[in-house]
Amino acid sequence: MAVATPFTQDANDVGIVLLDAQGSLLIMDDCASGLLGLSESVAALMPSPALFSLKPLTFEQHLTHARLKGNWYFQITSASGDTLKVTLNYKAQQSTYLVKVRRAELVHVAEQDYRLAFDSAGTGLALLRMSGEWIAANRMLCQILGYTEEELRATSFQRLTHPDDADINKDELHRLIQGQRTSLTLEKRYIRKDGSTLWARLTLGIARNADAEALYFVSQLEDISEHLALRKALFNNEQKYLLLAKNSQNIILRYNRLGQQIYANPELERTRGFPNTHITERASTPNPLDEYFRTQVELTLSTGVANTFLLENRGSHSRRPVDFLCHLTPEHDETGELCGVLVTAQDISALRRQERAENARSAIFQKMVTHDTLLEVLPLLGAYLDILTPEFHNAMAFKAVPGDEPLRASPTGTLSIATCLAEDLDRHPERFEHHHFIADLKSDAAGLAFSQPALQAGYRGCWVEPVVNKTGITMGAILLFVGGDTPLSEQDRKHAQMASHIGAIAWERCSAHNHLAQSERRYREVFDHSQDMLCLLAVDADQQLSCLEANPKLCEMLARSHSDLIGQSLGQCLEKEAASIVEAICLHCLAVGAPIELDAHLPCGQHSLVVHFNLVPVADSNGRLHRLVCIARNITDILEAQRNELARQQEIGTLVENSPDGIARLSRTAELLFVNPALEAWLDRPQIDLLHKDLLEILPKNLQSQLFHAAVIEAVEKGQPLEHEYVLTAQHRLQRVYHISLVPEQDIQGKIATVLAVVRDISQLRLAELRLASLNKQLRQLMSSRESAREEERKLIAQEIHDELGQHLTTIRMGTSLLRFQYGEQLPQLSEQVARLLQLIDQTVQVVRNISTSLRPSILNMGIAASLEWLSDTFKQQQGIDCNLQIHPQKIHLDDASATAAFRIAQESLTNIARHAEATRVDITFEQVENGWSLEIIDNGKGFEQREQSSRTLGLLGMRERGLTLGGTTTISSTPGSGTTVQLRVPASRSQDS
């Protein structure tokens, strides 16, 4: 027998190959090329596995071993049939593989060396004839079986095999003999010399001659009795732990060091709501819960530190939240290295739900303690019921607490369940007086308004729980809606009853609080917000007056705080002269014994105030006047205002009489009640002939007069100001235009009593407007003609530059290239100079093209659709902004002027977007509409405030003018933060179909 020995070779015979991190060839030296039998140019075109005559999967495995261990060795056969030894060294810093290739030489050792190695082997080795007799056995095999080598030669392996294992793997042994297998490994039992049984792992091979004929068996025998005993004990322990994990109420998972799940107990399948446990899988739309769980597992794998955290899943399968308390424990192998993570997760949803329910109920009672309104308590009650019954939607409605507005849900639409339920509570209170189950909303609740929106929301039935106060009167109702296959349990009904009890308590507390607060509120609202000065005076037995209460208006008037006035006498509250006057008035009221009302002048510093007093004496149970209510109002400003109003009326009368505009007052039936001199002169009739006459009697009998009369009646009926233009045309006069403003006037009761008409002659203004419109039309026509001429000139210049100058530059380039071909080899310096000239000519050609395109893109000759596609693609490439173009339909043909104007508007819009908008997306839509065609450019940029745009924004003005020259309109709309929209709409008269 011959074995291979480590080879020795010179360093000069070692070939070097350098591969990148993916295994692709980077560098190969001549020695490696010679050993592999490949030239460097051929090797550069071949995949790396083919260089080493390996399959891709096998080559990838060698790279993986080298990356994990740093160094790896394997042998290959070269193209010439030589055996080559390959060494892989992985360089982590450079992410490269250094490959060393050299020939492997085999030498034969001496027979005595073979025998020494055979006898010194640590495992049992033996040679056996094909019939089973022993040829040779080493010392270890004799020691394992208890026989000497001579005793073994006298027997066969069949005699030493345990009877129960005599026939195992006969088919595989036959295949080994036939050469269909190279080796065979099996576990079987042998009978030792002392009669004991031995479990051994047998590995068989066959030595063959040059003709592939089987000569003898080569066997290796290992004693695995102790190993099997340990494996059996380990298996029993694993079965115990697996049984515990299988029946555990907690989720148990195990991950290896690569984050791959290697075990999950059945509780994982039974529990819903736990995140995706495949750490190595990355979903296209990651779930935040999965990402958090994955992060925690990866953190434990990277740090080796145990971790405990809470997973809160708000329920993807149901509305009930699911909470898990997770413990992550790192696992280590026998060498102490981290090999995985053990995850145990406990479902604590019920505990967390109970905790949230207690917190929600505490918040409800805390709201009630602070005397908040029922509208503020109800959302908390709904949230409390949501926690107790998350599978069911709840809705509730309550009657109004006395003194409050009716409790109604804010209508989010005509199908709001809460709004319809509140209406049903008023219209059909008998349907909510006792708790019951409505199994079918479609049939059992057909007459109730909330049934329709509930059916549309997917609910089939509901539990009705009334909210009843202490007297047994139903104050509201709580509904639990059932949808799908989730049944309503008795516990859920108890939760609804509990919520109804809390709702009844809240309603009664709010009702009692409102009753208590209403009387005080009414008193305080009148007392505190009165614009009169209110004071309650106490009268003692000696008729001395002191202040018991004062409202804020009195405190403000006296410039004293409330506490400074309470308990003080009149002399301490007022100045001396004012106090004597007020005291005299109060004593007079007490002497009269009845309410009195009068005006008095009170000195106040350098001024005097006129105060209106209203005094009311109050008697006690014995009839003695012990209180005096004093109501005082400062009427100084009122009197002054009356005087000023009289003066103002006189001034207004003077203005009306001298106003250049005609002013008239009309009755509700359009009769003249007043006319000023200017209107009297325009009508050319004396005032006495105009007053108390209908407008139709005064004005010419035509349609204009009837419309003016109708406008006056409309102003009276609507009570709103109106404007009217009256055109007067007579045979002996020029046409006159009057602007009439009609203003309704109200009386003391707020009813429309009269109509004030202000008439202004605007004939000259209308004439100037006509002239200005004509000038604008002429100016727009001139601008359109100038723009058309400008575009035509651009077109001609662009064509001349493109055709003439482009041809000349092409001819120059061809001639220059010919110089290089003719004299380049003779004059190398000329070749370099010509190359620079050719580069300069190419740049010049590109400049010519850019100038031609800037003047007029040649794409315009191919139609508006192709032009817009070229413009959007160019904008996307140059600016890096997403630009989407939609044309409906694709074949829209416009005349040259219309296409050019549309293209220029789109070009100006994209230029503004690139400079100012800071947008990330632009949408361009060109479509044929019912009455013409439209172009719309929308961006999602920062927008701008249109009112702040000055007249210097000529680009926007130019776009509007281009739209007007086409007979259409250009609309530019934008708000800060909402992008900008530019829309061009042109009627059908300007479009031309092919």
C-alpha cells in the first residue's frame, strides 16, 4: 500500500492568482497560467470555477470555507493531467482571495514505514479477503475485539458479527463490491472474545488492481459503545425538554447564530398576533412589529447579553390588542462561543387589558369629579368600552342634561351611526327602554335610522343596553355592534351593563351640577356682565348705608377693587360731594318706600357725569327696609352722542344737498320720498313733481326703467345692497349711463323701511373703457403678430445655422481627419494637434446644435406630441426631477402657431420649476377636451403667494399673453406649500385636426 506525503517544492514553482470578493479573476501570473494550462487572455474570459476545473457550487463552497477559516486547501487536476494543490488565503481587509497553485508529488514509503503507521493508528484497521477472512489487523483492532492477530486470521468477520446484524446493508455491500460505491460506512454489533457485545462504526473500502478487479477489503473500526450510550441519554433528555416545550403555554423559539429559526413549539401556531419569526426573511413592506422583534434578536446575537422586552401588537387579525412579554437568553456551545438565542414569550394581553380598563375607568371618574360636562365624559366612556370589548364597535347617545344643548354626535355624513342613533332615541324611545339583542338589523330594526349605516359598515346585529337613572327613566342607550363570526358572550353583555351604570352616574352628576350652577350662572351673568353699575346697600337701624355687593362695572367706574368696596360706607366709596348726593337720593327712596328713577349730575374730578339712578328698596320679613338695590347708568356719553348725532345729521344734510351725485330715498314700493338738487337737475323736473310718485311714472317707459324698478323691490325683499346701471337714451340727447347703488334702510324694529339710492353719471368712464378695450385689442394683435414674426425668424435662423454652418463644420472635420490619416504616421506631433482640432470641431458642432435647438427645437416640426415628449425627457435628464407626460389621445394636431405657443408655455413652466419650485415631481397633461384642447403642468414644489408677485414677473405675464393670442386662457394657481398649476385652455376654433 502507498500513501501520499506532504510535498516540498521551491517558491519559484508556485503560481499566484488574485480573486475579488465574488471570486472573479483579478490577476494571474505566468507560473499559474502554465500550471493551469491557460493563457492570460483566455483565462480573463473564463469564469473562475472553470479555471480550476470545478463546478460552480463546489467552487463557491471552497470560497465559503476560506472566508470562514482564513485558509483552505484542495486539489485539482490540470488540463495536462497533473495533480495540483491549491491554497486559498482570504484577506478580509482587502476583501480578496490570494490563491497559490503548485504541483503535488506522490512518493512511496518503505514497507516498514507503512507497517509502523498501520500498527500505530488510533483506530482499528484491518485487511480482509473478499470471502471475509482476516488478512491483517492492527493492535487497536485486536484490543477492541479482544483477539490476537493470529486468532483473527483463523476466523472471519461473519463469525464475529452479532447475529441480528449479519444481514444489514447486504445490498449496499454488493454495490461496493461491484464498484458502484467507493466506500461504505455503517454501525453494527460485534461479539468480543469474552462474549460481550460491541457497538462499532465500520468503514469499508476495496483495494483493486489495474483492471479494477477487487483484491481485498480495507476496513476501519471504531468503538462507539460509549458514544451510543451518551447519545441515547441525550436523546432521552431532549425528549423530556421537547415534551415540556410542546405542552408549555408560552411560545418557545430557538435561533442559530445566523438568525435562522431552528425550533418553534406548537404554541406559536396556536397563538395569533405574534410577529413573523423568520429573522432572515425581509418583507417587501416591513411590519414595524416584525422589525422590532428582529432587531432585538439580532442585538442579543451580536452582544450575547440576555434581554427582556414587551411586544405590543394592536391586532392585525382582530381589534383586540395582543401583548407579549419576551425573554431572550443567549446560548453557548461547549467552547463557550455564542451559538444561538432561546426566545420565550408569554401572552400577558389579559393582564394588560385589565390594567388599561382600570386606567380608563379612573379617568372617567376623575372627569366626573372635576365637574366636566357629559360631552367630555362620553369619549372616555366609549374608550373604556373599546378596551373591554375590542371585537365589537360601540355607539352611544344620551338625552340632553337640563340646561345643556342636546347631546348629538358631530355629523360626519348622512350615514353617521351615532347621529342616527341619537335621532332614534328621540323618535322611538320605547325601543331602548330595556336591554335586548337585535339579531338582524335589516329586518328587526328596519324602522330605525341607525340600521342602514350599520349595515353599510358591515354589522349584522347589535346588543342594546339602556342607560337608566335612579327613577327608572331611560337617559340614553349603548349599542354593541356584531359583525362577522365573533359571537357576543355573556361577559361582553356584562361589560355593556357596567358601562351603562357608569354612564347613568355621569348623567346624574352632570345634571345635578348643572341644576346647581344654572341659578348661580344666571345671577352672575346678569350681575357681572351688566353694563349698568349695580350695587346692593345694607341699611342699619340708624339708616347708615354700607356696600354689601358691587358688580365689575361699578368697580371699574370707581377704580377700586371688589374687596376694597365690600363693607365700606358711601363716604368711603365715593368722593365727598358725590357721596352726599347719592346718600340724599338713597334716603329719599327709603323715605318714599317705593322704587324711584331719576337723573343726577355727579362731580368727578374736573368733569361732571350725568348718571341715571334706579333705586329699589327691599324689606325683610318684618317689613323693615334693610336693603337697597341701586342701579346706576352713566348717560353722559349718550347725551353727548345725541347732540353729536343731531350735528351729524345736519352735516349729512348739507353734504347731500351739495353732493355732485344724485341721492334719493325710496319707499318699499319704489315711490320717491326725497331727492337732492343734483338728481332734481338730472331729471329736469321740480321737486314737487317728483315726491310721492312711482319710479315708472317719472322715468321713460322702457325696459331699463322696469329693470330699475325691479331692482328696488329686490333690495327690499333681500335686505341686501344692490348695484344697477341705468342707460338713458333720448332722441334729443346723447346716451347717458348712470351707476345706481341701492342700500336698504331699517327702522327701529329692524324691518326694511326705505331704500337709499345713490346715482352717479359714469358715461365718460364707460366711453374711456371702450376706448381702452379697443387699444388693448390692437396691442394684443400687434404682440401676436410680433411673436409670430419672432418665431418665424427664430425658425429661419435655426435652420440656417443648422444647415449651412453645420455642413461647413462637417466638411472641416472630414478634411482634418483626412490630414491625420495621410500624415499621422510621418508626423506624430501633427496627429496630436489634429486630435485636439477634431475635439474642438466636435465641441463647436455641439454648440451649433445647442444654439439651433435654443432658437427653435427642430422637434417642433414633428408635432406638439413629439415636442412635449422631447421637452419632458430633456428636463428629466438635466434636472433629475421626475417628469411624467400624458397625452390623450396621442394624435392631436395643431397649427404651427398653436403648437409653438403651447411648447413655449410648457418650456417656461419647466424653467420656473427648475429655478424656484424645489419640486420632486412634475405632471404634464395634454388632452383634447369637448370644446378644444388643454395643456396642464402641475408640480409638487413649495408654491408661492400670488398676491406678492410684482409686475416684474414677466415670465408669468408672457404665458398669460400667449394664451390670449390663441384665443384661450392661461390660468396660474399656486399657494405656499401646495405646488403650482399652470393650465392653458384653447377653444376648438384654434385647433386644427388632420
